Amino acid sequence: EAGVAQSPRYKIIEKRQSVAFWCNPISGHATLYWYQQILGQGPKLLIQFQNNGVVDDSQLPKDRFSAERLKGVDSTLKIQPAKLEDSAVYLCASSLDRGPYEQYFGPGTRLTVT
Amino acid sequence: AQSVTQLDSQVPVFEEAPVELRCNYSSSVSVYLFWYVQYPNQGLQLLLKYLSGSTLVKGINGFEAEFNKSQTSFHLRKPSVHISDTAEYFCAVSGSGSYKLIFGSGTRLLVRP
């Protein structure tokens, strides 16, 4: 079975620019997660979707970050405008459903803001 | 609120030696516990998980972990490590509700020949 796909793998932008990341979860997975992993730290949840609805976005900086999962399948995470502290790896994960199921992670997008 | 502490940022060990990576958690509700491994430039892969039942959990690649409720710990062990086990290991906790994962800061396992 195909895993979680993410693109691009790497992105370099200047501060105040905008950027978007794309994620395609495993087919049939209802729950999708976006995590931010800053160098030297563990991943931190930004937003969780159940189908196309938001379950948890309590740690999403909503003044600059937005995410959508319009058809309950793939998802896009956007940052506008980017700050230096947004430099991180952005990981997408999916699970079969909401619950203590295994989360399958994509390879991530490494963002560098200069 | 839930949290996870991984006290060791790096653990160096010789090949074929045993290893233990420590993880302590705090939570006011019942928890589910996980260990993930991250190889360079890759996403995270589940090693093992504790949901309920037996406190000794066996995972992939010869790893195991023991859930200790009284000490709020979930330490990861392997009796004999290989060079290929060199990676970053993350302990994580989740609970009912959103079931989101709360990760520790990670432990880098460095296996030397």
C-alpha cells in the first residue's frame, strides 16, 4: 500500500513570503495530522482533521498558518507571511480513524526561512 | 495536560551491547504510549505501542518496552543493538478525546562498531 505522500520535500523562502505544503494520506484514512518539527525537538501537532472537519487546531498560529482538507482526502498547509522561526520540518500523518490507531508519517517538508 | 520527558538527548553504545532509552510521562487520565523511530531525512515509524493489557510490549526490530504506571515510565530496551539502529527515537503519549500525540524531545541512539 502506498504511504503518505508530501511535496515539496525541501523549500527555501525569504521571510514575509508565503509557502504551501501538500499532503496525500493513505487511501481510506479518515484522520489527517500536520506536525511541526523544529530542529532538536519532537514533533508538535498543528492541526488535526477528521474527514474534512477540524478536530484540534489549538496550537496552530492562526494569524499566519491555515490548512484545509476540502474533500476529506488530501490537505494543504499554508504559511503567510513566513517568519524566521517557521524554519522546521512539516510532517503530515494519517490514521485509519480517530482513536489510538497507528499514525503513518510522510517524509516531511523541510522549510528554511531566510 | 499531558507531557513526555526524555532525559537523555544522546545515548552512545557499542554494537551488540544492550541499550535502554528512558521515557517518563505525566497525565491525569488514562494514557496510550508509543515509541517512534526516525531515520535521517525520513518520517517517523512506529516501533511499538501500549494501549492496555500486558505491561511488556514487544515491537519491531527486536525492541520492547515496559509500561510502569507507578513510576509513570515507558522505557525502551533492546538486548543487542546493531549499527542500523542508529537513529532518533521519540516517546509519545496520547489520551482520549482527539488522541493527538504529545512527543518528547527525542533521544539520539548512536551505535558504534
